[in-house]
Amino acid sequence: MLKKPPSCVAAVDLGSNSFHMIVCSLTDGKLQTVDRLKEMVRLASGLDKKNYLNLETQQRALACLERFGQRIGHFPPESVHIVGTSTLRTAKNAEEFLKKAELALNHPIHVISGIEEARLIYQGVANSLSSNANLRLVMDIGGGSTEYIIGTGDTPLDKESLPMGCVTTSTAFFKDGKLSKAAFNQAVLFAQQRLEPFQQKFQRKNWDEAIGASGSLKAIDKVLLAKNWSNNGITRDGLEQLVQHIHTCPTIHLLNLPDLDAERLPVFVGGVAIVYATFKSLGITQMTVSDGALREGLIHDLLGRIYDHDIRSATVRQVAERYHVDMQHALRVQKTLDYLLSQLKPDFFQIDIENARQFLHWAAQLHELGHDIAHSQYHKHSAYVIENGDFAGFSRQEQILLATIVRAHRRKFALRNFADLPAPWNDDAPKLALLLRLSVLLHRSRQDYEVPQFKFKSEKSKVKLRFPQNWLNSAPLTRADLFTEAENLKTAGLKLEFA
């Protein structure tokens, strides 16, 4: 836990339709919302046929983020959580945009998977409701994806993220705002096809109540209430009346729906098609709408990190258990890593030393999970699972970073594998991997004994280890392993000296 928790925390959701920011004061572990900002950027509309984000959309998004940055740019790093979703998962030039976006915000941006997005949405909804339902279905429509989650209390049980959103569906079926019954039916069929493989999992019989989150569902709820088509959230009957009304209008500009924000209008019908398809496919008759969504989930996830209840650490423990990792050995490696970290100069890493410790502890616990797949090349199997698995709490960048460190913990030490990591990790990750390599090497016998106190020093391209007198003579296998390691490190331009 931090010595002094921040007085304010913030979360930013770079969605495919809107960018959202929430700022909360934090006193004695309790949150109070002090500021909310939302801008409809429509990031997904800027993707071309080859999935490149066009310059005009990037500039519009960056202008928004510069305004957000004025509000939170001075916040300490540990008090801000920023994520990108569907469009930034898809865009081939996302990295180029993210570099500029991070400068505008003065904070890193983490691109999250659809499953992680679903988990965070559920957390946001669960923390904003007083419902005591045993099981709830949560649905969230974004600009480029739609998430479905079944959960109980604050625990999500089943999660899916489907590649359909209000922006992408509107762009595909209602170009230039033109409407027709045939186009609407095609949009509904498209959404039903996306949902079909998961229809049984999310059927009405599997939950007690349905809850919607996101701007599209809020907008539909408002319209149904204003038209007196429903006074109890979103209902199947109300949706039928809304769909019939849409069928009578040749363009979106003739919809003339009360309480529908003009900014929402271009993507409204795409959202309606997804909701209508969902109600039909899953047998939903009524859905209430929650104020909580992804950004509220981000805030609560951030609180866990601040107060030492980081979901990422729990995820690592669960994965290690699933792959039958030898935790006693992992803890030996972890203890030696801590010993190495205690000897480092303050400027050894660009990152904070506690951040380095956290990733090294996770790497120690997961570096051998590949043994459960195959012993040969197990470090590569470990890295594959870490990079491609559903790791609750981790962003895509964090999983790639952790996988890169784990893959480099034995055999060849190729610096080129770190080159594509974002700064400062491209410089710090090789150092983390080096510390992991040495710790694993010193415990290769897997015996439960204390490694003797030794001195560790790293300067530029030279690494020095100094053991107590005569210890290496009494440990010939370790001495032989160190000679082998010295040869492996030579390929990376590093010289390992030991005595």
C-alpha cells in the first residue's frame, strides 16, 4: 500500500464513440465524484478499410485529450488509470497515435482486451447498484464492441466481447443517415449472427435481471420514457414501438425523437439494432439502465491497486495454480530477486523500483508455467500463455511486457526482443530479465537452501557478482552455470564477471 494515498484519482475511457473522464476525491478510502467530462469523438468512424486511423480523427481525438490533460496532467502517476478499447485494439497505427495521446495526457494509456473491458464494465455497474439479484446480465454497447457479462454481487462469472458497436453498425448499414426497413433488418440479423455462438450462455433462464450500461442504452431508455412507450426501463414492447417508428423514417434527421441528443443521432439507430437483436436472441423482456460503466470500473480497479488489493496479483496466483507451478521454487526465486533489488542504485531503472519489483514477482511466479505444456522450450510456452491468455486486470501492453521478460529468462538473451516495447520499458525490461535470469540460475538445483550473501553490481555493459570466499568452489554446478550464462550474455554485448 502507498505510504500516503492520493487525495484525487481519475479514470479515462478512450472509447470508440466517446471519450469519458471521471475525477474523484479520495478520503479514508471513500470516493466522491468531483468532475465528469465526456466528448463524442467517434474514433471508430476514423478507421479506413485497412484499419488505419485517419489523421482527421486523430487530430479530433488529440484535441479532446489535450483538454482532458489540462485537468489531470499534473496528477501523480499512481492516481490515474487510462484505457483504450475496441478501436485502439483494431487500428494498425494505434501505437503512433498512442504516443501523441500520452503526451497530451501526460500519463500512459493501456489498451485492454475485450474480456478485460467486460470485467471492468461489470465492476462499474456492480458498484453503482443496490440490487440484490442473485444473477444479473450486464450489457454495454460501445462504438466498436458490445460486452455481455453474467455475474453475481461484484464477481463476473461469464464474459464476452463481440465486434459490433453503435458506430460500426451505423456506418455499415445506415450510411449518410439513410434508413430503410430492409437495412434495419440486415443490421439486426448481423447482430444476431455475432451473438449466436453465445446465445445459450446468456439466455434468460441463466440470470435474474438485465442491466444496461453505456450511452446507447441510456439514450434508448430516455426516448422510450419521453414517448411513453415504456416507464420501466427498456422493455420489449417499447422497443417494438421504437423500431416501428424508425421504419417510417427515410433518414435519421426525420426521427424527431424527444430527449435524443443531437450528437447521439448519427449512431442511435445502430445501437437500437444491437439492443433489439439482443432482446430477441436472449429472450429479454425488460432491462434497467445503470449509471455505472467502464470508467467507474476503472476507478474501483485503481482503488484496489492503491490499497494493496491489486486484481493482477490475484490473477497471477490463479494462473500459477491452474498450470501447477512449483510455488515453493517460485518464492525462492522471488526472494533472491528482492535481494538483488536491494543492491541497486536509485537510477538503475527509469521506472519506480516498486513497479519493477511487482513485475519481477509476477515473472517469478509464472516463468515455469510452460512446464505444464511441455518441458522442451517451456519458457516460450510460458510467454505464449502470458501474452495471449485472458489475464484479469492486465492491459495488452502489460501482458506483452511480462511475456517478454519471462521468455528471456533462459537460453539466448536477444535484445532485439525488447526493442518494440514502449519507453521506458524498452530500456528497463532487459534489466528486469537479467535479474530474473540470475535469480533462476542461482536456484537451478531447486534445493531449499539459502543463497549466500553476494554482491551484485551492474555498470553499462558489465555485470559483476561477488560471492563469499570459496563458496563457488563448493558449488561447481553453479560455477559451470555461470560460465554458460556469461557466454549467453556475450551475444547481447554484456560481460558477466563472477568470483
